[in-house]
Amino acid sequence: MNIELDIDELVIHGLTVQDPDQLKSVVSAELARLLAKQGLPPALTQGGVLPSLSGGAVTIRPGTPERSVGSQIANAVYGSFSR
């Protein structure tokens, strides 16, 4: 199975990051890891495009490293695939 993941825009309200491109890269890499490890949720096995997706809410404490922030965001987005 070949999975293509393309994030055109990552919108995060209430969070200021120093390097948005790095955060986007971390989120993409973590989502790819989750998809490889846990697979696609049944709702996405037929393929298609999701024009938008709400990852829900995450709580991020001040000073949290961007790598951890990206991982939390990716896990929230992956969890929303099944909603």
C-alpha cells in the first residue's frame, strides 16, 4: 500500500512557533510514522482527499519543544481520522 500525505496548510490557533516549517515537518513525519505503524483507519482505506480536517484540541505548556508540540498535533490529527 502506498500512502501519500500532503499538508498544504497547517493552521494552529493560539500557538506561536519560531520555525513553522520545522513544525510542519515534525507533524508530517509523525503522521507518516503513525500511518506506517497503525495503518489507515477504515474510513480512509478507499482513498480520497480530505479538504480539511480538525485535529481537535491539544494542551501545550509554554516552553514545550517544537518536536513535542508537533508530535502532539500529529497524534490529535491521526485520532481525528476515525471521528
